[in-house]
Amino acid sequence: MTDALAEPFRLPCGVVLPNRLCKAAMTEGLGDAQLRATDKHERLYRAWSEGGAGLLVTGNVMIDRHVIERPGNVAIDVTHAASVDGEARAALARWAKAGTVAGNQLWMQISHAGRQSPRYATRQPVAPSAVQLDLLGNYARPRALREDEIVDFISRFGHVAKIARECGFTGVQVHGAHGYLISSFLSPVTNRRDDRWGGSLPNRARFLLEAVRATRQAVGPDFPVAVKLNSDDFRKGGFSHEDCLGVVQLLNAEGIDLLEISGGNYEQPRLLGVAGRADDALPVRASTRVREAYFLDYAQAIRAVATMPLMVTGGFRTRAGMEAALAEGGTDLIGLARPFCTHPDTARRLLAGEIDALPAFEHKLVLRERGWLSPTTPVLLLKMINVLGAQGWYYQQMDRLAAGRPVQLGRGVLRSFLRYWWDDLSRAVALRR
């Protein structure tokens, strides 16, 4: 019997993925003070390449060094000489070489943080409209982009994709999900423009479509170009599932090689399997709540209108669940992320039949029970400490792998939360020196 996970997959551009497992994008925070790639990227991605996944997607590489998702991002800002000089390109080439040593694909995820750039990382975020991200006071009100800036950013996606190809990356992904700049253009909540970039769905999707076109023109027809898109923002009045279906139909004409389906944003972090503020949250489908993968039901509806291959990321934890998703036709590729932070050989072990379930860890913060927080502590604050603490826990495991050190599974969530902030603040200080 053929192992569905081990089957190769041919993309529309002709490139063949060696199997159906993908290490999906996770922000690394490993860049130097000039936001360039480092030997930590090489070490981490070599481990992941040797770990057996057919496709690795990098964490978001920023097109604008002034508005980043977090300190330690890699930025390829074509307006800044140090971002594209020989030294920066050599570092990218070493990263690409290390990340493809096992014959897998390594795609660079290209992104702009938009309004989701924290105060300690940027002085002035930008967005389609001046709609502030209200989350623990950590995000400044963004400035609405001018027409000429929008056009410039679109061209930067193409320039960065060209550099990625020249430096040895084997594909690129345009990040249109999770509330970052392209995603915020798609949402009526964050895009209140009345020009050709706002209003109707085709107008709100214009930035994404133009960025994809610039990217394809820069790399040619034989190079993989992917898009990451929310199946739903899960926020009242936001980018809905119906909007998603409409955008997919628009993308059908753009010749992309893979559409990755995810969901949520910082207000509603469904990508992490949790809901945000109750006052503007939309419920997920009942069938989705009992399924292993968070967005598989949404992907099956997308499949009905999509002409490009699909990948679903988020929530897969068992071989049976992955094989069922492939057999049912809901997805062509399986996107995994957090399991690679603690077990970089997860894909190899799945393919070898050594494991049937992925490692899972419970991260629950019980500060109230310990008397460390009062009964009046806001629920949202507690939830964010839980979410960021668990997220920081995985970041620190990734940091240890990148440093060539063993993971530390016994690290507590509160300690991880505090260390996460300390690490990012320290990097932010280094950037401003």
C-alpha cells in the first residue's frame, strides 16, 4: 500500500516536492542587528532539511526594515544598501544552501508587518487605513499608506523574490494572512479606503493580486510562487469565508503553484488554536471543532472553487488525520509547524512509520490559583499571557536548536513569557543603536 504522506507532488510550474509534509512558516527572530541572516538560520534549517519534510517555508522575511513583525526578522529592504549588499546576499545564500542539503524545497515567505508591528519594533506602523490594533497597548496607531507607497511595496515583493531566487531559495510565498499588511487590505475592518485599493472585494484584493503578479514577473514561470491566505478572519465584519472564496477565484487566473490555507489574526489568533476577544469573535463551524485540523472544513469549500493545489496548516497531530485529509481531497500538502520546534526530525519519523502521533505539550498558566494575579485581572490579559507564554516556549526551543543546543522541554510557561519579552526588547534596543 502506498504511503500517502511519502508520495511526491508535482506543482503547476513543474517542480516536484519529494513528499507531502511541509514545515510551515514560523517567525525565527534570529537575524542580526542589521536584520540579516545569521549562522543560526543555517544551523536551524539544516536540522529541518535533514528532518525529512519535502518543503520548508521560512518565517516572514520583511520587505521594509522600518516596519517589522518582531526584532530579529530578516529584512530585504531594496531601499537600504546593507539589506542587499554582497554580505547580506552571502548570508542568504548560506541559509538557502543549509536549508536544502537533503534535497527538499526551501521557500522564502515574503511579508510586510503592516499595523501588526509592536511599539518597541517600529516608531510608525503603516496600514491601508489608520485603524489601530488594540491589544494591551502594544501597537501604535498606523499611518494610512499613500498611493505611491502602495505601488512601491508591490514592486518590493518582486524585487525580494528575485533576490531569493538568485541566492538559492527554491521558491517564495507571498504572505496574505494573519492580519499583516496584505491581509489588512483584504479586511473591511482594517481597510476603510474609498479609492481603488478599498471598498469592493476586487479593490481590497488588488494589493495581493498586484504583489503576486510582480513576484511572478520577477522569478519567471518555472519557479514556485505560493500564497498564504486566511480562510476566515473569525472577526465580526472582517475578511469572511465568503470573501476568501471570492479571492481564491481571483487568484485562479494568476498561475500560483500553491495556496496555503490558515486563519485568524492577532485579535483572533485561531492559527494558534485559540479565540481572542469575545466581543468581536465569530464562532468556528461545529464540524471544525471536532476535527483535527483547524481549517480543513474551510479548505474543502475552497477546493470547490480553486484551480491551484492546496496546503492546510494548523492542528494536524496524527498520521490518521493527515492521511484522511489527503484521501478526502481536502488538501494536497500537510502543513506542520510547532512539532518541528522540539523534534526537527518529525517528518522523517512519520515517513519511516516510527510515530503515528506528533509530540504535544500542554501549556496552561494558573497564576490566579497560585495567588500571583488578582480575581479582577482582565480575562484578555490572562489569555494573552497564556498565548504568548506558549508561543515564547516554542520560540525558545527553536532558539536552542539554532544554537546547536538540546531543547528544554521542562521550561515553564511563565518563564517563557518573560523571556520572550526580554529577548525581543533586547533585540529592539540593539536595532536602535
